[in-house]
Amino acid sequence: MNAQAGQPFSLVTLSGDRDIVLQYYLANGFDQVKVEIRQKKETADGDKTDVSLNVTEGQQVFVNRVLLSGVEKTRPSVVDQQILVHAGDPLDQTALLQTQRNLYNIALFNEVVAAVQNPAGDAPQKNVVLQVTEAKRWNVTYGFGFEAQTGTPQAGTISEASCIQLGLTYPCNQLSPEGKPGVSPRVSLDVSRINLRGSEDSLTLHTSYGLLEQVATLTLQNPHLRGSKNFSAAISGGYSNVQDITTFQASTLQGDFRITEKFRRTHTFIYDFLYRRVKVNPNSLQVSADLIPLLSQPVRVGGPSLTWFHDTRSPGPLDAVKGQYSTVQAFVASSKFGSQTDFWKLDGTNSTYYQFGKQKYVFARETRIGYERAQGTNPNVGNSACAGVLLTTNPSCNSIPLPERLYAGGANSHRGFPINGAGPRDLQTGFPVGGSAAFVNTFELRLPAQTLPLVGNSVNFVIFHDMGNVFQNAKDMFPSFTRFNQPDKQTCANVSGMIGTCNFNYFSHAVGLGARYRTPVGPIRVDFSYNLNPPLYPIIYDFNNNPPHEGQASHFNFFFSIGESF
């Protein structure tokens, strides 16, 4: 009881006490219980009130039998684990309602009816009826979509002589370091089978096909590992062929064993152990010709990974106006686990949301910091493109495989760059090659929707500022925070040698305007950005047969996609 003598009189407190007493009786089989609050002022002291809870218990009712119907393919043991009422127990109405929720939560039934036979009768024992309708075991979903943006890789042809000069097989792809504006369509097809062998396990085949990626993944999911409500497990494997950067196209064969832990309401931990075989298509690789045979070698990457999520966004991830969202991922690739390359990676983001003003403006911020470090001997030692000081100054000579490096840029990253276009570049071709550290910070002021012709109040606008970059060495990240201009720009124009020189250690800033059109599946997003200080870089080998010259990333970028930027 929360109400105590000497406290201020409160009907709210008394109502809470009444509900507690009522729930206690209902949980112990007194389905006809009545609890009444009575109050009376003391005649001797008008400032004091005597209160009482008068309980009419009624008859205690017990469960006679639990009658279950509708189970055909599902194992009875799977259903029994979700039932909280049993023969001989007091008839607990709360447990009966929770049983219905449990059966819905295992996602094997379309309908669950939980009821008491003859609920108005006065029999001391009553039957509980659970009637379920099993869901269809096979499900097929499909979809079509597209995204438009600057920096989309475009295929083409170049001269046979240029292909041979770069060590490529003719015909080879023609790609600009900055890509081209383009549209990337995509189709998807998912086939799932639930109720495997009468259990909660499910099997899902996910496929998607587009210009930038082709993916096929098969996943076996166990939503309650060893009967636990907080742990789930999954085994997956598949193939992907992705070109989300102008520099290369990579194909991956991957296998993954994953355990997910729901820790409290806002925390999620994911424990992975994965292997993947990554291969860069040599005909798509646009880096120093001497490095192509090395960087295109298939490599096996394997080791443990830990991911943590913290989510307090409200009202939800698609339209958050307050709260925060954080994620940290750690991955270790080591020869001790059979990996052919040794490195470790730590990548984290933090997003916050604040709503203010009568018009309900939303100020949103996201910060990403990534760090990666290689272990062991650099396999590029001895290569002519990495000879001497070039081993540490040529970004392409990083010992971490190209697909495993850190990247930034694009619709959900630094919008001053095309997709994965930020950071160090190859010093012969000018194409981005990623790095060992990344920092990106985004500020967004999300304006309230205004009533407009044709679209009504479905459109709102966003003003944003993105800053950051990708760095070849982690030690260069934070000292570059105050550098607005690219240092030593004149060295980027020096293209007299076989390999150029350039410094990319600075923070690039972009400002822009976006529009969001709200739909039932999420906002459709258009963003236009202007990069205030795009990088310069040397181009010694130019696929358009131009002489060596200095290149520059574009000031303007645009992105069309679905969902908020973060």
C-alpha cells in the first residue's frame, strides 16, 4: 500500500492501491472480486480523512483443464513453452492475457483466441480454451526501387593501349574519379519459410539485383535461442557483387554465425563470428598499374565481431524528434582465426534529436568516428609503386585490403562527396581508395511542414551542414579538425613523375538543402549539397587520353533516396 497515515490525501494514490489489490486477487483466481474505496472525514479534525479499501472476494476459481485446438504443423512443445496457465493453478487472468501475447509473438499463428468457458458461472473449476490458427509457412515478397545521385559508377570502354598501360584486360571499364550523375534501379525478391520442422526456426532467401549491387543471402533464424526470450541466433551465408565506389567492384562469399542479445529495452548486443572471401575485379580496379595484381588478389577475412546498439528515439526511427541512437562495432581479423590478413576495426556513431519551439523544429546531429589498424608486414613492400617513402605516403599502399578500408560520402554520410568518395586518392589515377580513420559530423535543422499546393502538408525542408573526411593514417584525424583548406595544394598539381604527391589531411565542409515527402513507407528524400572545399588530386593516367593534370572533386552533389539521412 502506498497510502500511509499522515500523508496528504490523494485519490490518485488510492486508485493505484485499489488496482494493485485488484490485480493480486485476479492473479489468484478471484475473478469476481470487487474492491471499493471508502472515505470519511473525522468529526474531531476536519482536515483529516479516514480511508478504507473494502474487498468482496467472491469465490476462488481454479483451472480444470487447458484445451488447445488448431495446432497442426507446430510441435506441441513449442506451444507449451508459451502457456502460462496450467491445470490446478488459480485462474490467473493476467497470465491468460500474457499467454495470448506469447503465442502471437512467436509469429507462427495468424489468430489466437484465449477464453474461459462459462465465465459467468459459479463453478469452482473452469476450463481454459486456447484456439489458434496457424500462419502460412511460405511467404514471398518482392519490390522495385531506385536511387539517383552524383558519383554513380558508369561503365564504358577505353582504348586497348590504355588498358594495357594500366595492366587491365581489354575491353575494360571507363570510370571517372568522380563518377557521373545517374540512376541506380534495384529489384528485390525474398522467399521465407517459417515453422521449420514444427519449430520457431525460419529460413529466408534474400536477393536483390541492381546496377550497383547483386546480393543473394540464405539465413537460418532461431528467434529464441535455447528457449531464451532475450537471445536469438542466426546462421547465414551468401554472395554479393557490389560497386558502391568508382574505384573497384568487389565480390564477396560470406558465412556468419550470429547471436543477438536484447539487454533491457534500449540495448542490443550482436556477437558475430564471420568468414568472407573478398575478390576485387581487376578489370574494374582503377589504381596504380603496378598495384593492380596485388590489390585484386582474393583474400580471406575472418574473426569475431561485437556490435552494440542503444536506441531511445521517439516516436520512432523514421520520424524521431527526441532521444538518441548510438552504435559501436568492433571487428578483429586475425590469422589465429584463419584470416589471410590481420587488422582490427572500431567504428561508432551517435545521433541525437531535439525538438523546440511552438512550430516544432527538430535539430538533429550525427557523429561518426572510425578507426582501423593493420597488424603484421605490409604485403605491398617491394612493389615499385610503394618503394621507399611511397609505402607510407601513397594511399593505395595501405596494407588493409581495399574492400575492408574505411570510407565516407553519400546520401547517408558526408553529402559533400559522392558515394564513398571522401578521403585519400590513388596518386596515379585520382580515384578514392579509403583509409584507416574516418570522421563525419552532420547537423540538420528539420523545419516543420508547410501547406503547399498539390502536396498539402506532406513536405518539409531540411537545412544541413556536413563536415569531416577519411584519413590515410589515424594520427592525422584530430590534428586536421581545424584545417579548413587542403594543405600544400600546389603539390597536387605536380604531375611530372610516375606517381604524384598530395595531402588529404583536412576537414571538408558542405552545406545544403533537402526536402522530405512523407509516405506510408517512410520519407522520400532529395538533398542538394555544395562542398565548400573539395579536394584536389593528381591525375597522371587519364582514361580520356588527356595529358597528366590536376583534378578536383565536384562542388555540387545531389541525392535521391528513401528514409531520413539518419
